[in-house]
Amino acid sequence: MANTAQAKKRARQALARRAHNMSLRSRLRTAIKKVRKAIATGDKAAAQAVFRESQRVIDSIADKKIIHKNAAARYKSRLSAAIKAL
């Protein structure tokens, strides 16, 4: 456990930052699941609409460096390919 005041503050900040990052990562996973669910229904138009909304979420989380920009690109590419395959 932290002994100095500075170390205690850093520990508090790390906990708050971790909670915030976890909520953002959860938002990302939910957005991806929504697109996959729309793809599973087989409705291409609906899947494209959900994909457009989720692209914003994926990009914003990559901008905040919660995930790497290449990981975000990979998610978008794979989801887009799945929609095109419908």
C-alpha cells in the first residue's frame, strides 16, 4: 500500500481512471455486439444503420487511447465485411 501522500493520491487517481476506462470499454463491446446481432438477423439495411452508429463509438474510444487505432480499424473492417457478405 502507498505510504506517501503523493502515492496515495496516485492510487486514488488510478482507481478512478480504471473505472472510467472500464465503462468506455464496456460501451465499445456493447456497440460491437449490437452490430453482430443486427447482422445475425439478416437485415442488411438495419445492420448498416447500427454499424454507422457504432463506428462513432469505436472511433471515439480509439481517440481516447482505450484501444489502439489499428484495433479499432480491425473491428470496423471485420464488421463491414460481415455486412457486405449479407
